Amino acid sequence: MSLDKGEASAIALAVEFDDCLLIIDDLKGRNFAMKLGLNITGTLGVLIDAKLQGHIASLKPVLDAIRQTNFRVSANLETIILRKVGE
């Protein structure tokens, strides 16, 4: 499996620590990390937790800003996320 250097390094570092949460968005990297039994989340998971824990007031403006970058979020996924956080 061919992984980006950054993802490979992040996974290697996560393997070194017990009970580590690896934040990774690349599908190949996520699949590989899961095969290794690593605890993973992605950028959206971090944002959901931030909203649910009260660190950000609203997730919608953050998702709007993310959409202006090369980070892809489908309309369906955005709807699911916003429902999950009560927006």
C-alpha cells in the first residue's frame, strides 16, 4: 500500500503510543491505520467533538469555511453532521 510520507509518519508515530488518537483524513491512510488497530478520527470528527463539548458555538460557519479550501465535504455528509450536532 502506498501512503503519503506525512500519513506514513503519523501512523508510525501513533503505533509508538498506547491509547493514541490519530487524526487522519486520507482514505488509504485511515484504512491502513484501522488494520493496525489504531484509534482514528478525521478533521470532521474533531469539529463535531468541538461543537458537542462547547468549544465552538456553531459548526455551520466552520464547514462553510472548509468548503472554500480543497477539503471536500458532500452535501449529504454535511446534513448528517449538522443534524448530529443539533444545527
